[in-house]
Amino acid sequence: MRSHHVTDSDFIYRAPMRARDLEVPAGAGAEYGVTRGVVGIGSGRGEKAARMLHRFASVPIGAFVWTRERGGGYRLGRIAGDMREDGSAAALAVGMAFVRDTTWLPRTFQETEVPRAVAHTFARRGRNFQRTHDDEAERRTAELWRQSSA
């Protein structure tokens, strides 16, 4: 087995793409993002929202993102661009005020295929874009990316 050294571009993030201040079905934001080639977050309000926005903007290009569609399937992408505002009606309808270009793999992964730590972060049902701190999940995600994009 080949050794894989994890770098900051191999970090993985949970991207539920669910705005805090808008009630839309879980997975609707993910489907918007995958269809348009972006990952996004809502604008929020206050100091906490400002910190979350700064963290989102600071994620390195090349970092992995996992999201989950309405049907429960997982999608794996890599951030490919800097943060920008998305004021389109479609983005606002799912609460994605800020987006980053993302390259999504064309396939959907089932829960049994994704790293356990990734499935666990989505099981908590949170709405925050956040890093998943798990070395094995980072290695497995990079492996899935290599296998699926070859």
C-alpha cells in the first residue's frame, strides 16, 4: 500500500449547504451546489456568522468537501476557487449567499462507501460548514478522489 502524506489541501470539510435562517429541505442546497459547481454557505448575522464566513473564505483551494443530497447520497468535491457572493434567485432560495467554485465528482457515494467520520458528521444534522478532524477520513477521502477521478 502506498503511503499518503496528508497536506492542508487534503483537509476535508462537511458542507451541508443549509442556511441557518431559511427552512429548506436538507439536501436542497447540496443539489444546488453540485449542479452549479459550487460549495456555499448562508450569510448569517452577527460576530459568529462573520467568523464562519472568514473560515469558509480561508479554506485552501484543493481542500475536499463532502455534501449530502436529499436522497441521502454523498457527493465529494474539491474547492477550486475563491469565495464570492451569489445573489442569484436560485442561490438565495436555498440560502447560499456565498459560494466557492468546486469540482464535484460525477458519482454519488452511498453511506457505506464514505469514511465513517464523514457519515458521523452528517448524522449530527448540523448546518455548519466545518472541518472533519480525522486522519483516516482524510486519507480515505483522498483515495476515493484518486480512484473516482482517474
